[in-house]
Amino acid sequence: MNHMTRLPVSLPARSPAMPDADACWAAFLARDRAMDGVFVGCVASTGIYCKPSCAARHPRRENMSFLPDPAAARAAGFRACLRCRPDEIGRDRLAVEKAVALIESAEEALRLEAIADHVGYAPHHFHRLFKRETGLTPAAFARGMRAERLKRALAQPGSVTAAIYEAGYNAPSRAYADAEQHLGMTPSAWKDGGRGVTIRWRVIDSSLGSMLVAATGKGLCRISFGEGEGALRARFPHADIRPADPALDVMAQRVVALVDDPAAGADLPVDVRGTSFQQAVWAALRAIPPGETRSYGAIAAAIGRPGAVRAAGTACGDNALAVLIPCHRVVRGDGSMGGYAWGLERKQALLAREADK
């Protein structure tokens, strides 16, 4: 039910900047799969280059150097590792890029076989590859893109039916099913500012200030610091906004506990919707263990989009569930705090508390 940004339309094959040498070495020691495709490691003693997640025994640090991609490694006289096959990362990403372009341009839903044939892979293999790179299956990715087109069409003048067909749906039933998943409400309710949707809310004190906690009948739709009923009504001016009931009171207490104990609300129900890209970023955020941080670049790489660092930052900013989806655990590549919608002092306090656990 959160505000959504436009889904990026391509999958850049490489990051605009690679990490420094110390960060690259740390990625190799951790065999960090999220950094595959961001850079390669070159081993002077063997003359080969590897991806960061290579399972081979680690060389000595003094024998390692790092380059941005396989082409640079080959130009420097190194050859590809036969165990981790670093060149296939680029080939796979280009295939996903090509598939995304095809899905975006298609007027109707495409079968997996057609997409795989278009990029030159066997269907079952490409299905696994696409999910590994994007966090979603090709079908789920296509539904997310189509739902985003529906959202944009609903924002324009005209009827709901016209918007449904303009977005590429063959029947309203499929549009309503996708809207339930991606918009959190029916197309007509979304177009009309949340009309017909009941949202309960309350403001509750926490050790880091007051928190707005709001939920639909399905789960939490807004957790924020320093907001109140007015902010909720501005987001959904025609929704049925009501005071908290006992069920929300219980959830609100668990939300407040999250501020001091990140594990307190792991199973809280949620009702937030976003684009396929946003959903992948938020899933990556929830995978960061308490007490640890990731860079925006690492989050982009973790979802198979190493070039989409800025878009990953935007998705973090669009997070509607403070603390529960821990966007405070994302920092800049140089280790500085970066931004935080609810204030850098809160971000620093949350990270300090988690580090002490």
C-alpha cells in the first residue's frame, strides 16, 4: 500500500564503480555471491581470474589483484577459472537484460518457453537463472511490471476499465488479482484514494520517539516515526481511517519492542505493496542480520542488479515499515551513514543498539 516508483527497465551488466581492494578481498574471503559480477579477482601465482564466490582455496593476499570485469582481466593476461566460470556471470546478466526488455515490450503475457528461446537458454535453466538474478520468476516479474503500468494508467483521467486494458490486461479479473497483490486494494479503490479500504491506526511511544502504527485487515501497512493520523489520511484520503482495535494494539506493542529487540516482530503480518524491484530490495533488507550493515551497492548486487545502486537507494527510501524492514542497516559504500527517512540520529541509535546485542 506504499507509494511506488517506476520499475527500472533494464538490468545493467556491471556496476559503475567497484569496491576498494580491502572490500574486494573481504568479499573473496566470505565467498560473497552478492558481489559476483561486480568485480573479479586475479591470482598472479596461477594466472587465472575468479568471481568472488569461487569455491577454490584462497590464494595469498599478496598474489591477489582486482579488476572491474573479465574483459579487463583478459586484457591484463589472465585466463578464466574453470571452476567458477566467471565469464558466465556477464553472459547470464545479458540474457536477463534481454528478457526484461522483451517482457516490457510485450503487449500480452509471454510463456517461459518463448522468453527462454529468445535469449538462447533452455526453459528450466533460464527459470532458475532469472530468479537468481532478480529474486523473482519471469512470470512474477512480468506481473509486477504490468501492475505498475496499471497503477500509472489509473492515475490518468478515464475509467477503470480503460486503464485495465491500457495496461495490457485481456480481462479485468486478472487485473484485480494483480492489484490485490501489488497495490494492496482493488483498481477502483486505488484510483479513488483508498475508498472502501479500512485502515486502523494509533500513535505509540518508543525509546526513539513516537511511532505511527497502521494496518489493514491483512497486516501492517505503515510504521513510521514522528507521523500521525494526518500523514495517513494524506496517503489514502478516501480510505476508512479508524482508531486502533485490540488486535492493532497488540501489534503496536510488538512494533515498539522491535526498536530495542530486532527479533521481536519477525512474524508480524504485513500488507505493503511495491514493484517487483522494490519487493526484491525489501527482501534483501530483511535478510541482513541484526548488527550488520550492507552498502547500497551490495543490496543492488544481491538482487542481481549491480548497476541499479541509485534505484536500490530509492527503494530503501520508499520503505513503509520502519524497523520491521530494516533499511537502517544500509550505508554508503564508504561506510558513512547515507540517508534515513526518519532521521540519521535514529539510524545511528538503531545500529548502535543492534551492535551491542
